[in-house]
Amino acid sequence: MKKRLYALIAISIASISHVEAKDWVTNYTDNAGNSLGTITLDDWGYSGPNGRDASSFDPVNGFSSNPLDPAGGIGQLQHVITNDADWISPDTPTLTTNDGIFAGSIIYPNGNMDATTNFFQWGYTTPGGGTFNNMKIDYDGDYFIDRTDMTFKFMNYFDYKVEDGSGAPIQRVSTNFAFQPYALSNAKGWCGSVLASHPNAIEPMAGQLTFDVAFDVYFQFSDGSLSYSSTEIIRGFEMRSWGDITVDMVNSGGAPQKFASRAVVNNTNPASTAAIVNPDVNTLVADPAYHNIVSFHGADVIPDEYTCGVETPEWQAGQRGDGITRFSGLLDVADEASCLAQSGSWTRNAFSSFAFLLRADGERVIDSFDEAVYGPDPTIDSDSDGVIDSVDNCPTTVNADQTDRGGVDTNVADGIGDACQCGDISGDGKITNTDSVLIKRHLLGLPSNFQADFCDVNGDGQCTNTDAVILKRTLLGLPPGINQSCPAAVN
């Protein structure tokens, strides 16, 4: 099976003049040149760092020491952990799902299959617990992940929910085939987090990567037992955390394969994305409730090829099934004799021309970042009051209610939380000797621009000369200082 280069079709979004979404269409043929169909990526008009697009995976500068990539090049470390299905991701059909080698052989009416991976017309739920660890990102957005840091969970069932309003429970179905996906090369690509205000900002951001992938395929019997079938190897598999993917294929046996998937772009609500018709980058809205929720998805067709693989010790010892992989890497050789001479295993894909769609929904975690370049984490909550510093009107003092009365004289919010204005009697946003004088004038009944809300600096429920003395001692750096728990107004 031969894979042709992308044919790019540009589609203008009529209602938005400044965005041009593109369909990246990959045409597939068998080795005889017969058309098998297409896989299409709608990129929503999204592009990555330095204008890189869906066809760009090679690094711009790599992880070297240069003006764009200081400190050895690694600006961020991230990891992603896959989640179990939650039935809100937008990639799943909600009317009819076919399951079986022959189209329509088994039908699940109104079946909603979330976190869905598709193989050979089977649907699978991607289990939680898969990991993409030590995801290295440099300062211009280059991605690198070591092969050993990518793990995919064993797939041998799907869960579905009937969407007919009946409230029927989630149902689990065992499948006729089971798969162990795994990476056979390091991954490279780009990450759009360098385009955001901060790697951990609550803004839409996405990325993509490519690597060699394999699937150890098992026949699965009704009692759950497995029988090894084959290992399918696909070079240059591509996964993205953005876009719509549509598979429209007919395999060599004549069976149609039609799958679809929509990404959950980092920091966006899956349900909101699902509701967008013809999405583009300007319709993606961040939602703090879904901070760092993300999905990676990709589709391809299994080629009619031979490959030389290096078998793992576990496999050679006869171990099979969940968590066991046949190969640990690939050897670039041209024929079986060269493969065997290097102690490799010469293998041919058994399911050539079959399409698949691999998906993993999960949660991204920022492990570290270069604060000297990106600045402090905008999601930090220094006072642990449940309001992050970037939006907290008093970030160093607990004030979960964010009360901001601006003073009794104006009753207009000034952007500074009351909890931070204890002692700011004048309401000018700072504490000076003037504030001590204003307390004394107030107590003497003299005219003053007096914000009584902020007078009780010792927290005893009264506005007295003691508060004026504490203000002076605070300015001199002497104890006792201002009580930072701002009380109710004292008049």
C-alpha cells in the first residue's frame, strides 16, 4: 500500500475573513495503484510556532544553545496522562455505531462511545492511565519525547452510553480483537504553548508530533483469552491535539471504514467545542474549569510492507498480552537476510489497507518551565484562597469572596480587595503617615477623606487611636503590625 503526499485544499470560512481553514487530504492507494480513499484533517486555520503547519514536524533550531534556545534549549517539561471516558468529548457518533469486520454486522442504536479509538471497524474506549512523560519543549516550540516515555494502554473493550433519554446505564462490550499500541521511535514535532502568554496560561493551545507506532494484534475469545495474531507497524504516524479528522476508506476486502474525531484543544470545554459548526481558531474559547484538558488523535492506513524489528526479551521469553510489546525498536535494512544478520525479526503487516484512528484524551501537567523567560506561573494561588494570583484582587491575603467596596465614601470598586486595604484610610492604594493622621482627625471630628472600612487595623472591631499608632509602627517596621484580616466596616 502506497501513501501519497498531502493534497492541500483551502476552504475559506465565509463569515470570517481573517481565518482560512484548510483541509489536508491524504490520498491512499494499494500497491497496484488502486484508490483506497482519503483521510482528511480540517486544521481550523490553526498554525504553530514560526508559522509551522500540519505538515511541519522538523525542529527549527533543535535543543541547542543559541539565542532562541538558551539554557541548553529546554524551556518546558510537560507530561500527559490519559483519562477514562466521560461522554462529553465531541468525537463520538450519537446515532448508530457499527461494530464488526463487516459493515452493519452489529448495531448499537444511539450509542455514544467516548474517547473512541477505531480499528478495522471496531470501536475501542481508550483506557485512562496512558502516559506521555518528559515532553521536552524548547523556546521556539520544538517538541521531543523519547520512545520509552510514551505508553498506550491495552485496548480490548468499548463502553457506550445510550443517548435516547432513557437514562440507561453505561454498557461494556468485549471485542473480537485486542490491541497493544506502542511507540517504536522517538517523537518530534511542535507545541503551541510558546505562542501563549505563558505555558500554563488558561488559553487555547495545541501541538503535534510524529513517531513510528506498532500494534500487537490478538484474537480475543468470549472468555477473555487471547491468541496472538500479528504485529502491524506504521512509520511516521502523526498525532495532533487540534483539528477534525475524517477517515473515508474502503479496504482491500471492500469493507467501508468511516471514522471521525474532533480534538479537545488544551484548556477548552469539550462540550463547547462539539457545538461549534465549522470551527476555526477564533471560535475556541478557554474555560478555566477545563484547565489542561487535552486530546491527541491521529489516523492512518496500515501499509503493505515488511519491517525489521528488534524483539524484546519479554516477548522472546513467551510473554504476551497487556503491557507486553513484541518489538523495542526498528532496524533500517532492505531485506530479510540483512535483518536476520543483525538478529532482527523480519515481519510483514497482516492487515494492510485497513484504516485506524488512535485517540487519547487526557490531562496535561506542566512539570517545569523557565521562569526567567516565561515569568511566574499565572495559575499560582499564593494565599491559597481559591483565586489564582493573576485575577486575585488581593493575592497575598486570603479573600475568597474578593470583596472590593472601594471605601464607604465612594462604594465603587477600585480593583484592590478590601483585605489588602487595611490601613489605607485615604483609599489611594498605599499606606503612608497620612493614613495615621486621618484616623486622628476622624476621632477628633475634624474634616477628613476617611475610608472607615479600612481603619480597624488591629482587628478588635473598633476604630481607635490604637489603630493610628499601629499604622505608624508598621511604617517604622516595628511590631505589632497591621492585622491583614480586614474586618467589617467600623464607623
